Amino acid sequence: MPDIQRVPQQRFGGGQESERRLGLAIRRGLGCTCPHCGSGKLFRAFLKPVDHCAVCGEDYSHQRSDDLPPYIVIVIVGHVLLTGFMLTDMEFNLSPWTHLAIWSPIAIIVSLAIIQPVKGGVIGLQWALRMHGFSGEDDRPEGDADRF
């Protein structure tokens, strides 16, 4: 059996910077804390992130978690509600109005409960992958630099 030679691991995007652990950053974001230090608050209002972490000073003013958090919430809530609706409909013979009265408030409550942690997780993801200015460089296309 021939010896398998190991190929050295290549890192792209610069080797001088410290490694950012993806899972840890997302967990800290889901907890609505700073993905960098895990201590500072990530939000100053319900869905408005802070500009800078009060503990470590990490800059969040350039983050762009625009549409991904609502899409993730729609997927999660849709799967939970569809499963609950189907299980309830198989067990009980309820009118459509009763189902509407049951599942509409649940959809609203669950959506409002998970939107902030999901947005924090997306910010943690962006921070760990050095997206949207978290690398310290302007990553916008050349023509877009003047638009913002």
C-alpha cells in the first residue's frame, strides 16, 4: 500500500490575521452578544445593532444583514407551523377559521421571538467570515464605493 503524502493546508485571505471560529461566532450572535468577545451587547434596540461593542470596541457600523434574517425566520416558522397544522388536522376535525385563530397568533409570536437572535447569528456569521467590511478592507465593487 503506497504512502499517502499530506498536502499542506493552504489559507487564502492572509495568514497574519487571527482565526475566527465560525460556530462560536454564530452562537454568540444567537445569544445577542458580540461575536468577537461574547460579553458586549449586540443590539441597542430590538433590531438595531450597536455601532461599536462597548467591551472590545469591535466596529459593527458597516454590517449588512439586510434580508437574510427574515428569510431564515420564514423558513423556520413555516416548517414549524406546517408540521403543527398537519398534525392537528390529522387528529382533530377543526374548521378553517379555528385553524386560522390558532396558527396566526403562533406565527406572529414565534416570528417576533426569533428574529433578533437570528439577526445576531447572521451578524456573527458575517464577522467570522470577514464579510461586509469585517476584514478591515472596503469590499464593495469599485463602482459602488460612491453610492453609499
